Amino acid sequence: MGRIGEAIAPARMGRDFRWLMSSSWISNIGDGIALAAGPLLVASQTRNAVLVALAAALQRVPTLLFGLIAGAIADRMDRRTLVVLADLSRLLVLGFLIATLATGHVNITIVLVVMFVLGCAEIFADTASGTILPMLVDKADLGLGNARLMAGFLTANQLVGPPVGAFLFAAGMAWPFVTQTVTMLLGIVLIRRIARPMHPERADLEDTHVLRDIGEGVRWLLGNAAVRTLALVILAFNVTWGAAWSVLVLYALDHLHMGEVGFGLLTTAAAVGGMVGTLAYGRLERRFPLAGLMRTCLLLEVLTHTALALTTNGWVAIAIMVVFGAYAFVWGTLSTAVRQRAVPTAFQGRVSSVYLVGLFGGLVVGQLLGGVIAQRWGLTAPFWFAAVGSGLTLAAVWRQLAYIAHADSGE
């Protein structure tokens, strides 16, 4: 067991990292359970397509509304405490939902309000937790640390959690949320075991306001060429990715004729590929130049959109999705580590929140574009749009990736 533990979380990364990783993995099990149970709960209350879509949108709106504020607060207070407080808020909301389910008083209005409030608390928890890793491990280990957290997300949130959530929901609508509550409590206990202080060192807190902090974070990002360009790349690629993936379910059903099970296999294939990518990340980072890895991942993104636009075979599409999952999670791990190495500790929360707002904003814009493009030119048109758009973006930043890959704040 000691050898396995050393392989997963080397001793040099410290005990605090292991507490963070354990907390993240346990919490992701609960979130994965809710990933399946949430939509099932919505569907049990309404078959109105607008309300179903609204429920999904309400989980992303809080990021756009409060993402920058969450980042500023994460840079002002103890980040571990902020995670705990946000998760305690989520527990209260889940308790209310469980009570309405147990008493039979649940309705679609309650479900929609609960999803919005949970999303608000989650953005504060996610923003703060994303700033803790750089305070626990050396910069050289940020890639490996992010890979381990990502592996837990894929396994617990994407592979294990959803089927368990569906099974529990079939046993009783409240059981998935009771289980999520238990995992969240365990996650709080584990993250509180981190011994190192998690408060960013700032001497200007008494003289600043949250809005001023947000402005400072945005100005810092705009003033750092490498981090700014990386943010623009992520924004552009999420617009193109959102356009293609907005019609993935219709693409699977009406273009590939795979049926509902086939659509599920597409998403599962991406998660399986992601597991391969994250498990191989440490070896890839040691053996290949970071700039080369970044270019390869983005080039594969262009080729993936092109291949999906061309194929009419479901099994070929599943194979493509495995490749997509592998490089996408390598890119996610690598780009996060590069940003964390470059951003000073005092700005981690605010810069991270700008990235999150850009990421979700790009997805929303892309999804709207994808629907319009597909309606006018067919289901493969969004994939061609994504291929061309991502290809032009990659060509524009190809040379700059060498500089971005090794940007460092010098702290």
C-alpha cells in the first residue's frame, strides 16, 4: 500500500496535498451522483423542454454572475475556510431539498431555485479550492498534482458517480442527495486536516475593496502577455468546442443513428480517454517539451472536429472520442499548471476566476452559435465551424506557445 500511495501522491508533495486530494476525490463522488440525479429529478417534475434547459443553464449562470467576486474573496481570506463555508452552505440547501422530497412537497420551482443556489455556493468552493494546490506543492509538481486531482474527477465524477446516482434515484428520489450530503461532510473533514495556513499574504487588505481587487486581478492578467494569451486561447477554443458539442446529442441520434445508448457511449468514451491522459500525464511532462505538448493537444482538437464532421460511423466516432478525452484532459492539466506557475499567490483566486468566466462564457456563446449553425446548415456544420475556428486560433498562437509554456512569475 505504501508503494501505491507513493506512486499516486509522492511523499515529496507532502501530507497536506494528500488531504486535499482525498477531499477532492470524496467530494467528486457526491457531485458525480448529483450529475445523474439532478436531471432525473428535473424530469420527474416536468417534461417542459424550456424548463429542462433552464435547469441546466441555472448551474452555469452563477459563474458568470459571481465568478469574479468569488476570485476576489478567495484572495482576501483563508482559502480552506472559504471552501468549508461554501460547502456548508451547499449542505443546508441539500438538507432543504431532502426535506421537501421526504415530505412530498417538492415541485419544479423548488428544484430550479435549489439548483441556482447550489451553483452559487459551488462557484465559491471551486474557485477557492483551485487556489490551494499552488500553496501546497512546488511549482515543478503542479502538473502532477493537477493530474491527480483530474484523475479523481474523472473516476468519481464522470465514471463512478453517475451510474450510482441513477441507481439511488431509482431506489428513492432523496437517496442520491442524502449520499451527496455524506460525501460532502467527509470532504469538509478531510480538507480541514490541512495544517498549512491557507491565507494569501497581502498587506493591502484594509485599504482595498472587493471591486478594486477584481480590477487589479483583471489588470494583472491583461498586463501579463503569456497569461493573457493563454486566457484568449481557452476562450476561443471553448467557443468552438461549445458550438460543436451543443448538438452532440442530435449528431449521435440523427447523423450517426446510434440511439440513446450510443450517445451515452460517446460521453463515456471521452471519460475513458481522459483517464488514460491523466494517468500518463507525469510521464508525458517528463519526456516531452511543454510547448510541444500544448501544440499537440490543440492540433488534435482541430483534427478531432474535422474527423467528427467527416465520419458517419458510430464506432469510429467512439474511437475519436477516446482520443479527444485523452488529449483534452492532458491540455486541461497542463494549461492549469502553466497558469498556476505564472500567477503570484496573491492573485491566484482573481486570475482563476477570470479564466472560469471566460471558459463558461465561451461555452455559452459557442452553444448559441452551434444551435443556429446546425439549424441553418445541418448537424455537421458546427463541427466544421469548430475545426476552422480552432485551426485559425492555433495558427495565430503557434509560436507564442513556446513562451507561454514556460511563463513564470519568479516567486
